[in-house]
Amino acid sequence: MGYNVSVSKNLSLPRAKVFAALADFGGVQKILGDAVSSCELVGSGIGSVRKIKLAAGGGVDERLEVLHDNTVFAYSIIKNDNGLPVDNYFAVVTLADDGKGGTNATWSSNWTPNGAPEADIKTALEGLYTALLDGIAKAG
């Protein structure tokens, strides 16, 4: 079975640098800028939780599930107070060298719709993942 949504993008950064931005689990504000009003990190490494408060209101708590070999990063939503209409959310980011010094990045997720049409959720998450990947590229 595939993912509910997936966004792929080539970044002109080396894979280790992209992975480091993802692995800085409490540093999501560096990637999303003004969209995040605060991010509190509880713990460190696998199992740590980032408590994100959004500038538009609401928030989400995400748990770091996987960090592997500068190639795989995964997290889940464990508390959802921002109205994101999904349950059972799990996202995976895979990274591969592009052979030219950059990185092919793919941000994918599975979830169960809750309160909104699946097509609307997919569109919103595609926009979010694009913004996240663009933010990583911009933060460089």
C-alpha cells in the first residue's frame, strides 16, 4: 500500500545537511518561520516530543519515531489541537543523494481522515510538505 500523500523535491543541499535539519527535532521554527509561534522539545533522540504552537492558533505534539543513517526520518502526531482533520498520522521523510551534490527528498504520510474530505486534507498536506522542504532549502 502506498502513502495517502507524498511530495518529492530535489534540494541543492548535501544529504547530511538536510538530515541534520530534520534531526534538529525542536528546530521546526527555523524551517517554518513565522507559521510557528513556539516549539518546546521534551526529551532527546527517538521518543522525544516537540510541542508546536502555531501562529494561526492551535498546536500539535509530534513524537520522533525514526532517525536512520542520514536517509530516513519519521514522526507521528500524538496530540492534535490545531484542527488538522486526521487521526493515526505517521509521516516518513526519505533522503537520497542525487549524484550532483544535492538531495532527493520525499515527504510522505499515512493518516485516517476525520472531519474533512480526504482530497482537501491531501491538498493541505502537500502544501505543508512543500513549505517544509522549501524551508529546509532556504535555511540551508
